[in-house]
Amino acid sequence: MHVHKYERAWLAFGMVMLAVFLATIGFAAFADNINPPSGLQSIDPTKVAQTPPFDKPGLRKLSDGSYEAYYVAHVFSFDPATLTVPVGSRVTFYVTSTDVVHGFFIPGTDVNMMAVPGWVNTQSRTFDRAGEYLLICHEYCGIDHQDMFAKIEVR
Ligand code: CUA
């Protein structure tokens, strides 16, 4: 079968690019340890209330001055409902659900996760601006989904 030389060159280019992309992804995954951010930690959804630190949801201050915030999502609210952190705080959110899939979204920020029963999802953010931030559920979870929210005060 005759293949035109331009076509052969184009095919070779495509193969080389595939190899380059695979190598890039492999390098990022293994050398730089860049992996999907979620689903790395599991929890028994029926025992969240007895599983530390989710037995006492809320804020923990770490020795380096940053915070960890543990959230439990359930129909139709978040625990804790309000949280207060100082301006400039680095907060790492940990969120799980005790019933169905919920959303965990702070509009105006890049904090955007799902709260999935059986799993702990996590994301960090530095709050540089003072104000009251809304935390909303943005996954439809039932009849009162639109009223599922919490607040984070930064001051
Ligand atoms: Cu929870 Cu929508």
C-alpha cells in the first residue's frame, strides 16, 4: 500500500506527540506526585458521628498557624453552620457526607468539592479578604436542597 510521504510524516508526528503527552502525564504523576485531589481517604458513612475528627466537626488550629476545618454534610445542612477565621488564614477543608452526595462550594473562590458518603474530600484555600463567605450545596440532594448552606466569616 502506498502512503504519501506527507501523510506518513503526519502520522509519525501524531505518534511522537502521543508519546510526549504520555511521558508528561507519567512524569507529573510519579515524579511530581500530582494526582486527582479527591477520594484518597475513606470513612464509614454510618459511623461519622463516632469517627474522630468528624465526631466534633469544626475548626482546628495547627502549630504552623493554619487551620483545618472538618465538615459533615447531611440533608439539609452543614455541620458546622458557621465558622470564623482571621483574615489571611490558610484553611484546609475536610468534608464528608452521612447520607447522599452533596456539594461543597464557596462562590467567589476555587473551593468546589463534592461531599460523598464513604469518602473524605479535601481542599485548601487562603482567605486574604475579610467578609462573610457563603458555603452552599451545589449538588441536587433532595426536596430542601436550595436551603442547604453554611457561612464562613473572615475577619
Ligand atoms: Cu445538599 Cu444539595
